[in-house]
Amino acid sequence: MLAVDPYVPGRSKLKGTGPVIKLSSNETPLGPSPLAVHAYRDAAAQLDRYPDGAHTHLRETLAKAHGLDPACIVCGNGSDELFHILAQAYLGPGDEAIYTEHGFLVYRIAILAAGATPVVAPERNLTADVTAILNRVTPRTRAVFIANPNNPTGTLLSADEVRLLRNALPDNILLVLDAAYAEYVNSNGYEPGFELVAAGENTIMTRTFSKIFGLAAARVGWAYAPAAIAQAMNQIRSPFNLAGPSMAAAVAALGDMEHIARAKAHNAEWRIRVTQELRGMGYDVPEAHANFVLIPFGAEPGRTAQDADDFLVSKRIILRQLGSYKLPHALRMTIGLEGENRAVLEALREFAQR
């Protein structure tokens, strides 16, 4: 366990007084649906009762929303718990699991916690490389973890590329598709994982209510998996791993798609505007498909990502440092409210002109 580096979230507070613009954690700027907040508060009146350990209402609501079999849906305490459940169920000492160079840090933690060996596949242009992943497969490989879109790069694999990966992987290797940011994608060539899960017995898709649904504090995630994998996950997960108010909020959030549509439209508009304006300042921002953008900086003294971060902090602006993701030359900016976005752009323009 000493070899497991703990996950360190983005900074959320600054010393001193005054308002802070916090765009370090990929939270939705529009917050949760008022219906979800109301449902959470109502459910809080039953805090003396254990929640439904089978997550029946939530699974049935998700199944209806997406046209799925509720028996193939597993709910967890955010996507993070689902990765750990999968690792505990299918990985052990002597096994290997692959994730990509700039992939979500929790994959490595889950793999190590199960006693298995993490294997890193290099990326190409900050994007998962199917060939590189396949080249890392050995007789000991048991799983591949892919975030699509990826955090923190925001890059995307097309449905054809993911299908190619699945078809080329041996049948005894699980493909875990982390689609935490699926609701933000506007690409016609994207498929979050429904088709591959339904077509075989060795692919799992995970989703979350922490991003566009605005329920990060409620900790609700879910997986769509083949029946045998769903059964295995349910056998080893904690019996009451989701709080009652959290499940009530998630069900209500699914009933307010107008709120989700507003959040998606706001994000799409400002993701494009932020990307274009940053590129106009000279920042080589890659095309993003989630609710954040990656901002690379130079290597010369006074122009580095650390220099930029120090400058932004002086303006009481918090972006995400990415050294732990092997991207020490970049910062990640979550798309915020209009005023927050404009403040960051103004500050980065000033930094670029220094």
C-alpha cells in the first residue's frame, strides 16, 4: 500500500480574503437542478432509515432514460468506487492493467490497491493511442482503462477507434470505458460505450452525476455492464454504498433534462470561445470535448505553467496544476460562468503580454 500515491484533488482555497474564482475541479457552473436539490432535502427527513441497498428506483430510472436492462446497471459512490470494485473483482497479484499516459489518476490507485501492476501506454498528441495500448498487452493483462473524453487533456477517441481496440483485445481482457464527460460531447463520431457493452461480455461503461448533473458532493456514479460482470460487482460492493438523499437527487436530476440542456449549451459556447481566445493569445490549446480546456505554457523562466499559476493566484484565480498527470507545463481550466471565464482570459492575456 505504501507504493500507492493518494489522489490529490485540485486546490480549492486561497489564503487571504476576497472572492475566489475556482475553476480547478471540473464542476458545472450552473449547479444542480432545483428539482434535485428539493428531492435531496425531502429525503433528508428519513436519515434514520437505511437506504435501498439495491438502488432499485435509481437503476430503473437510468434504465428507462437510456433504454437499458436495469439488472445490468451497478451504482457506486461516484465513478471512483466503481473502478475499485472492478479492480477488486478482476485483478490480483501477478495481473497487469493498462491505462494511458495522461489518464485519470484513480485508475492507477485502483490497480495497485488490488495488488496488480499498472502499465502505462504512451499517448499520441495527448490522445489515447490504440496501437500503443495493444503493444502493451501481455499474457498477464486483465484490463484496460480508457477515459473518453480524457481527463485532463479533453481529447477524444472516435467510436470506430474504440471498436478497433475492443476487437483487437483478447476476450479475457476487460475494457473499462470511463464516460464521465459524455454529456458534453458534440462529436458525431462519438459513442460512450452502450453499443460495445451490449455487443459482448467484456466491456464496461462508467458514468457519473458529478459533472453535468452538478451532484459532485452527492457522490453518485453508475456502470453499465454485461449481466455476469454486474453480478460480480454487486457481490463485492458495500451493501449500502449510496446515501438515500443522493439517490433521490440523482433520480430528480434525470427528470430535468432542460437544466442539462442549458448546461451543455453554456459549456459548448464558452469552450469554443475560451479555446479561440486563448489560441489568439498564442496558447496552443488542443481541441477539447469535455467541460474544460488544457492550456500549455512555455519552458523559459517567467513563462512556465508554475509562473502562470502564481500570477493567476495573485488574481485570486485557481486553475488545476497537472504535474501529477505528467503535464507540468500545462494548467487545466474548467469552463465557468461568463464573468469567471472572462476574468481568466483577461488574466492570461495580461500574463502573455508581460
